[in-house]
Amino acid sequence: MNMKSSVKLRPCLWDGIVAAAVAALAVLLAVILAQQAGTASGALTCTVTLNGKVLKSVVLSTIAEGKQETFTVRGRKTAVIQMEHNRVRVKSSTCPTQDCVHTGWISKPGQSIVCPPNRLVITLSGSASSGSGSGVDVVLGQKQQ
């Protein structure tokens, strides 16, 4: 039996092109993620949309502590939105299930209130700068003494 020696593999031009493309995509992804992280930071902002259109955008930290802002949204149903320093809620609504009202106050980035019958969405973005939280999302385990 005639045994050949093992095949010697050498990089070719296409190997270099593929490696360069993967590196370029990795750098592009890192830049995009860094930009998104930059836009997510900042003051806690409440955005109210009705039927996909932005009605109002408010930086909640600009509302003085102890003061309230309310406004009424009239779509398919009517909803009264109440804003305070770093928090927002639907105070009342004429929708049948009242899910938006039962959601209560929201005060953390990423939280939202949705009223499907009214096609109303209230979202919070940015960062909570109230100083009341520790910034901890979850605690696992128990402290040993």
C-alpha cells in the first residue's frame, strides 16, 4: 500500500478575505452597541405614543418633586396620564379592562404601560437618576453570616 504524507494546508487569499470580513463585522457591531448604550443613558424620559405616533416626550426629572403633570389622550378611548418626578402612570381610562390603570406607577428604564383598546403605549428610556435604587437588577443566593 502506498501511503501519502499528510496534506499540507496553507492559507490562501480567500482565507484572508473571510478573516478580514469577520474582523470588520465585529468592529462594526461593537461600534453600534456602544452607540446604543450611549443613547440609553441620560435622564429618564417618558414617551407617549398613540397609534404609533409620538404624542409627547417628557424628561421626568424636570418635573419638580411634589408636583404633578397630567394630560388627557383621546384616541379610541380616553386616558388620563399622570407624571411626577421620575415616575408615570395612567390615572384613569375609559377602556373596558383597565389593564393600563392597574399597571400602576412605572419608574425604571425599559418599563412600559400598554393600553391595547386605545392603542396607547407609554415607555421609559434613559436612566433612573432618582438615587433611590441601588442599580441592582436581581440578587441570587443568601448572605452567609
